[in-house]
Amino acid sequence: MMAATAAIVTAEPVCAQARLTPAQAERAEAVQRAVVLRLSGSNPVGTRLARDLLIAYGAQAKLTSVREESGPAQEEIAIVMQAPEASRTVRGEIKAHGSPTAFTDLLAGKADIGMASRRVTAAEAGTLAAARIGDMLRPEHEHVISLDGVAFIVHRNNPVQALTIPQLRDLVSGVTTRWSSVGGPDIPVVLFGNDSRSGTADLIRQKVLGRGATMAKTIAMFESSEDVADAVAAEPAAIGFVGAAFTRNARPISIASECGLAPTAPTPFLVKAEDYPLSRRLYFYVGNKRTALADDFLKFALSRSAQATIEHAGFAGLDPVLAPAEAIRPTSSTGQTVSNDTGLAPLVAGAQRLSVTFRFELGKATLDNRASRDLDRVRDWTKQAGAGRSLILIGHSSSDGDFGSNVALSLHRAREVDAQLRALGVVPEATHGVGPIAPVACDTSAEGANLNRRVEVWIR
């Protein structure tokens, strides 16, 4: 997808527009008086998501006349929105040149909102804080607006059910050229993918290829995930990558772990819960000084009203949902769950998991910035669900350390969430800590260990 900060197109002075009708001249003047919102940064966020959110925001504000303009550079657009009587005009300027430009443009005063498909780095945050732009690691500056997930898909007759990230890297980079190398038939691999400038391809580079590999030159690229899915569905030897919501008639494969965990399917629920390995957060960042328009648009982007727009754009929204039965996964590749008295299964018998998963800042017992807002989302969900529903909080830990200490740490995390929910008027039925059982990632990396340090919400 695209990075954002809008292109600027200047209207002719009205005096030079004698050929315009009075109504047209009035609209031209309104464009010149437009309130401008500048968004800059990630291509995945800017190209589709920010654009669609701007238009939805305009519709809610009754700015129903919408015109899209190309900018002077590639991946720059402007969305001009006016009220029917031309009394109000908003100009959204989107420049989508990559996540790093979110922070350089905020620093230079060239953006009101920075868009990123990764979290701000410590160095970027330090530079912005030193310049008194703001502490980008604090919740008033960092906003998770949606989640993105990528699915690998194959033809329905392909017998391969799951692949590890290293196996996928070798397939996408062209190192593995025959299906027999990964448990399939002895036929050549045919590669399909999204346009290399898309957010889907960006996530593959970030989460699958890493720094040491590049995409094979033999990949046939398509502009849309739908086109990729249709091509894979028609080719028995194909594998492709698409947005997780666009598998269509192809069959998604699961991601297998290298440490014996059960393979994880790219279901909408597991993307929302951030249990699926090929998912990521998408961010808006703002500085200390921002316009009323920037604040109002940000409020809209985080609201329930924006969720339908986010989902329609192919991303995962943040509204909590209950897990379907098939989303309750075994805890190991053998398909077995922990069933003793200290295990998870007895504690959640008869309950369903909510997609909200509370996670913490790295190495701390402090809720991260998404989790801080998820407290309000859980409160709102329980109000909407009505009486007869109760919450169970289950704390988890990594396996770093002895089992007893990890159980105590996981219970401490669950009690922290319990206390904050109670402050909002939500009283959980029970709070438990189960330590390192039921991990969702391998503890062999700092990222995996941190994913396991979480508090799940179950509903009975």
C-alpha cells in the first residue's frame, strides 16, 4: 500500500476565471480557503487506508463533493472535499513515500499525521523528543489504527498444509523451485504476488524475507489481491501472497513454527488477536502541536464508525469479536492441549475467546498503547453484549525463567488488567495466571517472547 502526505495543487486566482459561472467561482475560492490536513509516511497506510478514511470522514462531516487529484510526485494524492453549498472545504494531502518519512516530515513540520506500518524506532523517537515534537512512545502520540495480515495461498489440490517462515522465504526468493522440497508433488513452483509497491509485498519483505533475501524475479505481480487469488486458484503449481481477507477460491496455508507449536491459519480472528505470525500493526503518529482538523480526523479513525471502512479496505479493524470454535487452537503440533488442573482448558471450559489480547511494553508490566485503548473497547463491548456475559482474564508468560516465577508474573499481568477494567466499571468473573503454557510464538526471539507475555480475554 502507499505512504502518505498530500500533493498541493493551487487553484487559479478568481480574477483569471472569468469563464466560470458564479457558482464555479465560489467553489474555486472555497478550495483556496480549504483547511488542509497533511498525512505523510507508509505506502500501505496511505495508498488505500488513509484515502478511504479521509473520504469516510468527509461523508460523516457532510462533505459530499469529493475530488481526487494526483500530486507532482508518484504516490502523492490530494482529496478535496466540499459541502454542497461550498461553505466548507477540507483538503487532505497524502504523501506515501515510506514509514521513515512519517517521522522526518513530522520533524520538519511538513506533516500533521505520520503514517507507519511499523513502530517508531528508539532513534526516531529520541530525535523527535529532543526537538520537542513529542514522545512518540506515549499513547497521546502513538495510535494503532488497524491491523494488517498476509496469507500465503495455494491451489486447492495442493497437499501442502503448512510451511515455516524459512520455507516461505526460500520459496519467495526462488531458492526452492520444486514443490517436492517442501512435501508437495515433484513439479516446478509458480510464484504470484501483489505489486511490489503494495503493503502486502511490504509485509512479506519485513516478516518473511528479512534483510538477507529478495523476491525472485520470476514472481508474476498483480495489482490486487483478488487477481492474485484468482491466478493461484487456476494454477495447480502456484503459491501466492495476498491480503488475508482476499483468499477467494484459493486455499490458505498455515504458518508452521520451528519449535513444535500448532500451525497458525490466517483467520480474521487470529489476525485481530495478533496470534498469526504474518500480521502487523498500522499506526498514526502526531506531535504536540496539531490542528483541530488533525485531532478530529484522528478521533474518527479510532472510532467504531471507521471500522467498516477499515475492513472494506482489506485490513483488520479493532472492534472486539468472539472467536469461532475453530479458532481455539491446540498448544502443540501434536494437537494436544494442556488438561491438568494448572492448565488452560479447565479455566475456560464453556467460554469463548475475545479478539482483544492485552500486551505489554517490552520488558515492562505496563500495557502498550494499543492495550490502553482496548480497555475502553472491552468496556464498550460488554455494555453492548448486555447481561448474562462474564469475563475471564488469563495471564500468560514466556518460558524465560522457572515455571513458578512465570506463573506469578502472568498472574500479576492479569491482575493489572483486572484493576484497570474495574476502574472502568467492568468486573471480571475470574483472573488467572498460567505461565508459559499455550504459547502463541517461539521464545527463541525477543519478539516471540514478548508476544507470549499477554493477557487473553475469555467470555462465558
